[in-house]
Amino acid sequence: MVQVKIRDIAVSHGNLVVDNEPYLEHFRKRGKDVEHFLRDVIGREKRFLFEDESGNTLTLSLEAVKDLLDRTGLKGSDMDMIILSSQLPEYTAPPTSIKIHSAIGGKNECICYDINSNCCGMALAYEQAAKYMTLTPHVTRALLIGCDYINMTIDEEEENLYGHYGDAACAVILEKTEEDAGIVDSVCTVKSEGVDVALFPGCGFSNILRVENKKDMLIKFVPPTEDVPASAGETIGRLLEANGLTKDDVKMFCFSQYALINIRKIRENFGIDEAHSLYIGDEYGYTGTSSPFITLYESVKRGLVKRGDYIVIWTIGCGSQNIGLLCKY
């Protein structure tokens, strides 16, 4: 076991709560009925959004981080690493993680970097940071944040995307421990046949200042053909079998919240009930990299997960890359 546990977790989100009706009406005016797709396939009922254009990945991340520090009594100077997982950080120079470091009074001897592995980035960052911490004596505590601002990349005419996403951030403190807690095992799989399913920016960064039409910058989307539940099943099956566990040993499966239909199929394939695979995409919308960690946050908050429980974090990102983590909380 990699004995780096999630010490605590906090979530922030936009203050505007929006139900499905504005999106349904938007597409009705275009002669399209998306209610079944939005509600039953993707599984949306409402989502948290920014109230105005002042919100971004940096402001939302800082809200989560400050709540986390207040709750734990820790300071920015207690962090040996600060990692931001984001598809669209507010700044690439300097890394937005260094902006966070500055805002919270981080110490000089600190490692800061941003990671982009799309929707699986935060899970991948947890695995990589935990292994690094295990091998590095002076790095005992890390601040990991996940925040995507996907809504700003969406074409409002694309019914496969518009209305699906929420604005939220999740921050966790990772800490070395002598307890029976941390990452038990991990599996990461890449299936690059889907490499062109969702391209952002649609025009490529080399052309971003040349395009005349803003829409050319937005996500260029082709509906994926990958059997996502099957990919999840392969990864989770390998994790459980390799560690002599069954699905009944796992207290909570924290899945990507991208599509309810995928979660339902994974539940069916594994015989997992809803109580052990919380779905929060109908409340938050889909939040990208942070979604399985917000699921964990809500699971702990609702008393569904306690210390010592096995959890599985599984998510998938564009490309595609999927990762499964078997952990003891």
C-alpha cells in the first residue's frame, strides 16, 4: 500500500443553480427535443454555474482551498506540494498552482505544477503524487485541487454538450500516514482509437490567434463509439481480482459523473447498488476532473464512507484514458 491518505476534502461551486428548463427551451426553439437525452441518458436535473464572468478556475479553486485550510487548521506554508488538475487553468504562465501558492502564503521549499489529463487528471495526480511522496522523505503533505471550466469551451448549438456541465472545484490534502490507509493499487489504460472524439481548442493552439470566428476555438466533438462501461469493467475487475477482493468489499465506487447511463450499466454489470455508487451529476452537473472526488466528498458528508473503508475511484478522460484507484479511506 502507498500510505498517503486523503486527510480532508472540500468542495466549492458556482452560486447559480440552474435546472433543465432553459436548455430544453433553447433546443425547442431549434426544433430539437433533448429532454430524454438530458435527463435519462446524461442524467441532469440541475447544475451549479458561475453567476457572472468574474468566476474562473483560479477563483473557484481558491474558495475550495481556503475552506479546506480553515477546516483543518493548516496553513499554505504547511504544504510541500501544490498540484492543480485542470483542462483550462486560468493561467499557463505562471502555472495556476503558483498563483494558488501565492494566494495562500505557500513556503519557498514547495513543488508546484499544473497537470492536464482531462477528466482523469485529478485521479492520476493523486496516484503520481502519492508515489512521489512515498519516495521523498521531506515531502509529507500535498494540496491537490481539481477544477475544470468546461462551460466556456462549449458550443451552445451542440446538444451533445450544452447543458451537461457544472462549475465546481474540489481540494484535498494528501498526507503520509502510518495508518492502514492510502492507495492499495491502481490501473491505467489508454485506448487511443478515440483520440479525436473531443478536440479543444477545435482549431489547435497554433491557430488560436488566427481564427476569425470564435466558434472555431470551441470543442470539436464527435460522439464516442467506445463502450465506456466495458472499459470501466476491465479496469475495476483487474483491481479487485489482483487484490483478492469482490465488489462487496468496496464501500463506495466513486465513478465519473459524465453520464448516468454509463453508471447504470456499470452497476448492472457488477451487481452494484445505488447506495454503493453514489450519483451526484444530477445535482452538480458534470464537473470534469473533480467529479469522482466530489462524489467521495458527498459520500463522506452523508456518512456513506468512513475511515478504513475500501473505495474505488474510476474515471475516464478524452483520448481515451481511464484510471482506477483502489484505496483505503
